[in-house]
Amino acid sequence: MNREEIVMVCAPDISGQVRGKSIPLADLHGRSGRGIGWVPTNVQITTFNTIANSPFGSLGDLLMVPDPNAEVRVDFGDGSPSEHFFLGNILYTDGSPWECCLRGRLAQALDALSAETGLKLRSAFELEFQFLDGSPGYGPGFSLTGLRKKKRFGEAYLAALRQAGVEPDSFLREWGDQQYEVTMHPQLGIKAADHALSIRELARATAERLNDPVTFTPIRDLNGAGNGVHIHMSLEDKTGSPATYDPSRTAGLSEVAGQFVAGILFHLPDITAMVAPSLISYARLTPHRWSAAFNNLGHRDREAAVRICPVAELPGMDVAKQFNVEFRVGDSAASPHLQLAALVFAGLDGIRKRMKPPAPTEEDLALLSPSQLEKRGIAPLPDNLSEALDRLEKSEAVRSWFGALFQDVYVKHKRRELEFLDGKTIKESCQLYERVY
Ligand code: GLU
Ligand code: MG
């Protein structure tokens, strides 16, 4: 059968999806400068395909322009059509950036970080997901049986990631039911978020080829493990030297990295609705799931909102190069670009205001009473999406970073998602989310 290759120009959006339009590959060159036409109200298409209240209505036109540095082309070698897309930036028709373009917002946050501090952010995403087939034989967590069960998938998946320019770090059987995890090598700037997006999309593309569906939904079963997105971050100075480590300071966190973390924790209640943006995200963010339930800095603690990670200190190993902190609150209902943009804006504010990080905790905070927590200045994270959205809506910080238009659009979008789920049980909501993510 004759075929003509189709390529998609697309961008991450508020609902955590990737949306765009596809064109004949043969036309790409001729239109790479202006890309494709895009509609402002598309930003209000929710995860359940309803359209939230939009300030744009039927008006307005935008351009989605492909970024030549963000092309993914994967040939699975099985005769199936290649997976071919470009991530793009959404611009007004005069070329100025559109406020609701998430990739553009991340670029803006990273530019501000480097302009004001000379620092660059290197980050790596760690994503958990689950297979949807109910067949037995997944074996115990982290087992060879579990790897064997999905090795065919894993190897096709790693080959696809490699072709897409993503450097896989691991593919492993996680602990939860049918749960696996994939991690990547750290990348500078926007590339890290682009790769995180490819990691999700290429898992779906592999699943499609092998007829073996997966879900990255935040949680499937309240009695089981959640699927987190952990973001490892480190800072580099102008010379490319690591700037996160200082052995003379508490837990080895350098002064500037401490300020960056302090900014993230200070603003966390205001940005939780961006990093954990679904109704069911808050079922994951509960104690003893190794996600995060409190607004805290933990020293090597897998239940902390921000964890100071361990490093290998064997002879000849460079500790400063490895040293990083891990943000554990996020999940895959969010766009990686928006997650990272919110973290960078918050962290940069911490540097600007020379905020001091809290003392790192090293204990089970869920065992402390509310008054003990209060005495130590540790607050729980927002309890549900509605509460998190109220915080975001009132946040002057969010308004100053993202602008009033985006803040309004975001809150309306997410409230429409909640409205759609109104009256449904948590189990029904989990089932709906798992089909989308
Ligand atoms: N499943 C946990 C989460 O929801 C993370 C487990 C781990 O890798 O430490 O974030
Ligand atoms: Mg894990």
C-alpha cells in the first residue's frame, strides 16, 4: 500500500495532553516558519474533552511554530507508521509569545533564572506508570520475573526513546500492581521537559504497537501505589560547574540551592494545583505512599516534598556533580513544562529574596500531631484540588510570573474538570482518569 508520511506539530497543554495539527511531511519545510494555525479556546479543552469557560470564545488566531530542536521521529521497525512530531511554541500572529503557551512560559522562567543569577537548571524526570492488562505474572516488586514480563515492551520502548534523542537511565519493575518506572539522564533547560513529554508519549506509542496499554494516571486504586513524577534538579553556574553542593553547609546544600529550594517550598501551596492538577492527585498525596503529604525538605526521605538525594561517595567519584534535590509532589496529569516553569519561578524568587530553607526532616511526619507539626513550621499540602485552586487563584506570586490571563484561564479550566466529576465516586473518577492518562 502506498503511504505518505504525516508529521504533527503540537504543544503541551493545561490538561496534560499534547495537542496540535498534522500536515503532510512534504509541506513541513515550506511552513516551518509559520507552523500551523491554532485557536486560543483550545487551551480550555479539558482532560474529559469538555470545554471550560473561555475568555477567548470563538475569537482570535494563533500560530504554533515547530521548534527544530524538538523533533521526534521514531521508526519502530515493524512496518507501522513512524511516530513523528515536533513540539512547538504558540505565538500571536505577530510573532509575540502567547501567555498560555506552556513551553514558552518555561523558556521565560529559565531565561529569567539565567539572566538574574547566571545559573542554569539541569533536571531529570522519573515517571511511574502501570500496565492495564489484568493478566497474572508481574511478580513481586523489583523482581526479575516482573522485568521479564515486560522486557519485550521495555526493549522496544528504550529503542524508541534512544531514537528520539532521550537518554534512558532505567526501565524497571516498580513496587505497585503492574507498575513500572522509567528514568532519563538529566538535561539542561527546556530539553528536560521535552524529554519527559517524549517519555510519556513514546510509552503510549510502544503500547499501541504492542497492543499492551499503559496508564500514567496519578492513582488507580486508593489501596494501591500512586504513579508519581519525581523531578531531580541541580544548578550549574556560568562556567558549567555544579552549584548545588557545599559540604560545609547543612545536608550539603549550597547557599544558592538552599534559597532555590526555600522558594519552591514557600510557594508550594500556591503552585500545587499546577504540579498535581487532577482531582485524584490528592489521593496520591497522602502519607505512607512515598509521594509527599507535607510541605517539607527531607534529608534522603522519600516522603518529602523536596528530598535531598543521596550520592555515591566511592573513591574517585565527584559528589558535587551528582548532588541534586528531588521534587516528589508532581504527577503525570500535569504538563512537564508547566511543572518545571512553576518550580523555576518559585525557586528563582527564593534566590531573589535570599530565603532560607527549613531544617531538613528525617522522620515520619505522619506520626506527629497537628500541634507538633505547627510548632516545627511544617504544614500539610493542600488537601484537594479545589482548595489548591483557591490558593492559586489568590496567589499574587503566580499572577506576577504567569500573568492574570493565564491564572484566570488555568483556574477556570481546572474548575470545569472538577464540575465534570461532580457526583462521581472516587473510584469512578479514577477509572475516567486512567483512560486519559
Ligand atoms: N509511587 C510513589 C509516588 O507516587 C513513589 C515511589 C518511589 O519511587 O519512591 O510518588
Ligand atoms: Mg519510583
